[in-house]
Amino acid sequence: MNEIQQYYCENEVGIEYIYCNDSVISYSKHNHVSVYVITLLLSGEIVIRKGAVSYKCKPNKYFIIKPYETHSISLKTDSYNMISVCINKKLINDWNIDKILLIIRNDLEYFFDKKLINCENTFLILGAIREIYLLDRSKNMDRNMNLLACYIQNNPEKDFNINQMSEKIYISKYHLLRKFKKEIGITPHKFQIQNKVRKAQQLLNKKVSITEVALEMGFYDQSHFIRHFKNIVGITPTEYIKSYVKLDNKK
């Protein structure tokens, strides 16, 4: 596993794992709508910015990103190795912790068997999952902004007209833009692009061609799609397809 910088794995219940191998990728300000993300740094150093706060992350330290929490990642050293676990908030809300821990412990054996992580790394990740269950999982969000965000998330490929949206909730488009960014952390346009790329990943996982995905998600052309995909994911769609692994958690 030395050809590309990132590896994406997904199990049958939708829990995702991202392994970064000697990565030099930085991530600009963004958020994750429907998932809790646990990231454990394995080597190197990175700087995490969550909201207005920045801090340095060193090896064998993890951080947790809650749904809608804006953050960015930049390099402190030449490269880094890290593993992220992405768990849908619905699983956290609906399933008990023992069930989640059992599934993730089994999944992590894939990375352990390939000598990508060790026992201590596994222990830290499982401890972070326990921490998630202690976090406040509710977010007091403006109802209109929540509805708008949900609409964009579920229909990212549709034409997004800020004027039409502002008319639906009876506020000016300028007020909508300000309030959306305050509640969600980024602009409606960037939020839509994020969700377009996220849905594109799901289509690529189903073996839909890059050209078809670009058209279906409403990008101007394939190069436009590739540019946005790499900006958000860190690698190209072709590299992503090569990196994707479907985990079998039937054990």
C-alpha cells in the first residue's frame, strides 16, 4: 500500500475508515454533516483548527470532529500518517456502544493485519468512541437553516438558487447567507460542493464511471468535477477508486 496517499475503507453498515500514508495533503475549512470523525495521528505532526482555536497534534494523539463542526488541517512536518473513523450520527444515536465497539474492533483488524496500526492505536481509537458517547449529541440550530442544510445535503446535484431559498423562508438572501454561515460554518455554495463530492464518492463506490458521476452531480465538465473532488478529498477520483476497499465485518 505505497502507491497513493489515502485509502478509503467502508463496512456493511456504512462506517468509513480513511488511512493517510505519508500524506502531504492539507485540508481547508470544511465540516461533516452526518458523521462523527475520530482521527488518530500515527506519525508526523499536524495543526488542527476547530472554529477559532488551533492546536498541534502529535503522534498517538486523537481528535474528534462533531457533526457540523468546522475545521481545517495543515502540516507541521514534511508528511504524516493518520487514520480516521467516520461514524454516522444515526448509528451513535440508535445503537448501543458495545455493538459499535465490536464492529469497529473487527474492522480495525484489517489495518492491524497489514501492520498499519498497532495494539495501542486500536486501544486509543476504541477509547475515543467511548468519548463520543459522552458528548452532547444535540445541536440547537435555527429550524430554517437546518431545513435548508438538509435539503442541500439530500439534493446536492440540484440547481441551488439562493433567491428562491430566501423567498421560501421569507428572509433576504444576504441575511440567509450570513445566518447560514453562522449556523453551518461555511457558505451555502461551499456546503453544496462538499455534498456533491460526498455523493460522488458514494456513486464511485458503486462503480459508476467518473464521466457519468460528473454529469449526474451537475458539474460543468469532467475536469471541473476532478478539480473540486481533489480539493475536498485530497486525491483524484481515479486515485479514490483505486484506494477504496469494502470491508467484510461478518465475523
